[in-house]
Amino acid sequence: MRILMIAPPGAGKGTQSTLIAAHFCIPHISSGDLMREHVRRGTELGRSVRDYLDRGELVADNVVVEMVRRALIDVKAKDESGGHEVIRSMIDPAGGRRSVDLTGLGSAFGQDQDS
């Protein structure tokens, strides 16, 4: 099972994905949580996030996708199911529309790009 929830702020992604993850006993990955954690830990990605936020800009897609990719690899390493059962909540802090290139995330699951 793979669920990707994309919606504007306040739509209930976090609430619903937390409930779904708990019900099915599957991991939950939130891009917002990942960004806050990387900033808190002062990682290279976190510093990049902080730079964007300090300028009042949206965090670049490549930064968000890299955080999610790393999180998926971590889940796969910890999960006997191979990390296939994951809920990903992707947020847009500004509430605007974004075109997000998710190319490469399949490789975190060991899949070809056409899968």
C-alpha cells in the first residue's frame, strides 16, 4: 500500500495520515516534519531549508524530494515489508500549487522509474 497525500495547509493531511498509519501499522513520512527535524538537527539539508525560509521562499523541490527519498530509504531499511507500505504527506507551506517532480523516489523502493 502506498498513499501520497497532497493538499493545501489545513486540509487534514496530517490528521488523516496519522490515523491511517496507526490503523494499518505503517510508517508515516511528512515532508513538513522532515524539514523541521533537519533544521533542528542542523543537517546540510536543514541548513538549505533554513536559507529558503529566511528568504521567505518555498523550499526547492529538489531539497524536499531528497529529504523524502532519504526517509524512504530509512523506512525500507527498518521495515521488513521493504518500505512499501508508507504514507507520505507532502505540504506546500504557502498553500499554492506546485509542480513536484517525484522522479527518483521509486529508486528508494528499489523500483525502476516506470513502476
